[in-house]
Amino acid sequence: MELNAWALVAVGLVGAATFYLGQHSSRMANSTHDFLLARRAVRSQRNAAAISGEYLSAASFLGIAGVVLKDGADALWYPIGFAAGFLALMLFVAAPLRRSGAYTLPDFMEGRLAASRPIRGFASFVVVLIGVLYLVPQLQGAGLAFATVLPAPVWVGATVVALVVMVNVVAGGMRSITVVQAFQYWLKLFAISLPAFVLGAVFVGGAAGPHSGGLDAQAPPVFPERTTVEIETPVVLQVDEATLLHADGVVNGAPAEGEVFWSAEVSHEVDAGTTLRFDAGAPVPSVEGSVPDNASWLVPGSDGAGGLVGTYSLMLALFLGTMGLPHILVRFYTNPDGKAARRTTVHVLLLLGLFYLFPTMLGALSRMYVPELLVTGETDAAVLLLPSAMLPGVAGQVLAAVIFAGAFAAFLAACSGLVFSVAGVVATDLLPGRVRDFRVASVLTAVIPLALAVALRPTDLTLSIGMAFALAASTFCPLLVLGIWWRGLTARGALLGMLAGGGLVLAAFGLTLAAGYTGGSVPVLVQQPALVSVPVAFLVMIIASKATQRAVPPGVGALMLGMHAPDPLGFVQDREIPRFGRAEERLRFSKRRHDER
């Protein structure tokens, strides 16, 4: 990969701005309450920008365009689901959760259900698990982005992001992260919209380079010129029509050197290290399971009943999973009251809807100008390679650097929120609970996913994130909905429901992961298990709670009143931050404040 000096400048500027804003804001954190919750006084507009910056992760910035490139109209459900999840959160959870006065999800579970320490510990384990499932693809996406734009190994990008995140989280706390993530939302919006407008104008004006043909063509896309593709990870490819190509490496388990004929009736296995060369006008092979021809690419639901079931399962995971993501919910604890929490969610819907217009457009252009990504399967790199494909030269490199800056900001924002939320749970439930324990937990929460990101085989970012959404939808979503709206929920019912729903998702994830290594295939409800796991979790929680009604906490009526009563009535009683705020911590913050004066 040729060095893009503009991309190096972009990384430096984003890193410097992130570090400056984080350090400057951290000086205002004068108490533990400020460090962890920003005094519960973050304005709705800033909180909405911070939530949007945190939520627009690698799956949104890189993955949406990649899935649109590969799957076409069916992929549009991803941005719809990502945004629509906040509608469910606004209707059912945002305001009551803020009025509960809780600090974390395990804290809410303990307060609402009078749960024992083991049950709270299980909830903490689920928080950590969701955080790791979400963090690993973020770091893998960072590695892919760096390797695509710069001549660097994949682990370099993941390490850089993890180090910057650790510095900001350890030093600044919630106030610092809020300012940084709000800034990063606007940076990401600029970094995705400017290239979209420029490349759209270039395409309409006819000044772009050669492309693979119009998207309205019935046949699959074709290579506009003689193209060489290096296969870095093993892939299984399919062709829509008989294809003649040149191969140098291992194809279908046998050495290949020279011309190879591929039939459309069977799939073709290509090993890592193989070089494929295609003549101009040759049809583009695609990774098995993707949409091969443009006619099917334009039509939603073209893969039959199985695809429809998978789409419904995906939508359920995205729609309900948002309200169970710990790093998103922790932001609502920073609002002054329930009304502000609901108003924040409305602003988030607007900001997300605006952003998702642009990666969809770039994904469609990518199918015409970088079709070779369909061969390697690395479709998440589409938005990074598209500018240079459409605008060779300095102009394309500058646009690629702008996009890379936005992608870098996406990794930093999402990882910062995840590390902060998971570290808060680890510090309060597994460590003594001082601020320095929170910082130790932050380091562990960043280092462990980093090791997994380097060791595990990368998959499509949106698919990996989809599994994290499914786990959140099958565990914390039923807990929150029933805990907020049904007084009959018991601690044992909540525990059994989370075990049932979460167990199904983890089993599905294990099977999908194993299939990726063995080359096998799994049913659609294993790839997207939410359509089964979410109803099972709700059902088990209700049945088990009905069977243990004597265990309903005696003070649940007062707590339910506090969650649903209007804010001006004054029923909200913020719970104490668990085990934080000890005398030595207050003294240390007070001394720091005095020294700064």
C-alpha cells in the first residue's frame, strides 16, 4: 500500500484535537460525581451530539457502505435499525431510567429488584461481555483502516486507538468524554458528507474514472480495466456466469499458475497469498453469500424466505438492542431529569438520520468503482478506497484522508464510551471502587479487547456489531422494559430470563465463529438469533417471575411511582454512586482543584 501523507496528517490532527479537548475538560472534573456523571448536568443538545458520536462506530462509518456494496437494498435495514432503536429507547426507557436515579445497569437491577450480590455480579458480567463484543470489531476496523490507507500492519491501527482511548478515559472521566465525543460527531458528519458531495458531483459531471457499469444492468458488475487482486485471507467465491481468469497460488485445493476456468454451478475456494488477474470486461466474482448480480442487488428480499426471516431478526436486534447497550444508557444518567433524557433522544434521532444518508450513497458508488472488494471480501474498506478510484491523484488522496480522519474519530468515540461504561462496572463490582480502581479497570478494558482483536479473525463489522445488539436485546432489554413497566418482575425471573436469552445468543455466536474458521455454513437464525432469543428471554422472565411472586420487593410501588411521575413532582432520588466518593478521593480532587488555582 502506497503511503498517503495526507492521511498521516489527518490522524495527527484528530489525535491532537482529541487529546487537547480531553485534557482541557478533565481540569473541570473537581469531584468524583463530576468525574463519573458530569454532575448530571449535561445539556440535551451536547448530550445528543455525544451519544451520536459514540454510537456512530466503525459499523456505521465503514460497515454500512461495505454492506450496501455487497448486499444492496437489503443492507438499508442496517441504518434504519440503528436509528430506529432510539425511538424504542425514547418511548419505553429514557425518562424512567433517568428518574430511577441509577448509575449503571447492575445498579438499576439491584435497586429495582433488591437483587443479591451474585445476581448483580451476573449483570456486570453481561455488561462486560457486551462491551468486549462491541470493542473487538471497533479495534479490528481501526486496524483495517490503517492498513488500507497506510503501509502498516493491521495491529498498528488497533493499538493506536486503544492507547489514545486509555489516555483520555483515565485522565478525564465523563465530562472529558462528553466534550470529545460531541466534537467527534460533527467531525464524522463533515468527514462523510464532504466526500459524498464531491464524489457525487464528480459522478454526475462524468469526470470520474472508469467504472464497472450502471447499477441498473441485469448482469453482475465487470472490471472496467485489467485488474490484479491479492487475496490476503482465504475466501470462497461465486460467479454468476462462466469466467476465465489468471491465477497464481492455490485454487480449489490445488496449485494454480496460469489460466483458470470457473463455472457458475459451483463455488471456488481461494487460499491466502493467491493472486488473481482479470481482463477488462470480465465479470466480478463475489464472496459466497453476497448478491452477485445488479438486478438482485437492487431488489430487497431477493434471497427468498430465509432472507426475510434474517431481516426480521436483524431488525428486532437493532430496534431493541439499543436500549440494552451499557455505553449508550450511561449517557442518560448525565441528564438533569427525565424530560431532558427524552429530549436528548429526539435530538439523537435527528443527528443519526442526517448522518446515515451519506454512507448509503458511498456504498452504491463503491459497487461501480471498487468492485474488486467483492473478490477479497474486504468491503469495509470501500469508503477509504473510493476517492482514489474516482479521482486519481492528489484530490483523491485528500478526500481519502478526510474520510480516514472521520473513521479514526469513529473508532475513538465508540471505544471511549465502551471503555468508560465497562470500566465503571468493573471498578464498582470487582475492585474496591476508588477512582484509581476505575483507572486500572479502564486499562484492562482496553487491553483485553485489543489482544482479542489482534488474535481473532476479522469479520464484517456490521455482522459483528449485530451480534452485540442481539445479546443486548436478549438480556438488558427485557430487564429494562419489564422492570420499568411491570411491578411483578422478580430478581430470580430477571436472572433466568437473561440466562436464557443470553445463552442462546452466545451459542449462536460460537457456532457462527466456528463456521467462519471451518468454511461451513449456519442457518439464518443462528447468524441472526434475536427473533428466537428475545421472545424466549421475555417469556422466561414473565413465567419465572409469576412463579416467584412472593419475592417481589416490598418497596417496588414507591420506586415505580418515582420512575413514572412527572419530574416537577420531585419524586426523583438519585442513588449514591456505589462505593465511590470516599474521603481520600474527595481530598485528592479538592487538592487538585486548589493546586490548579
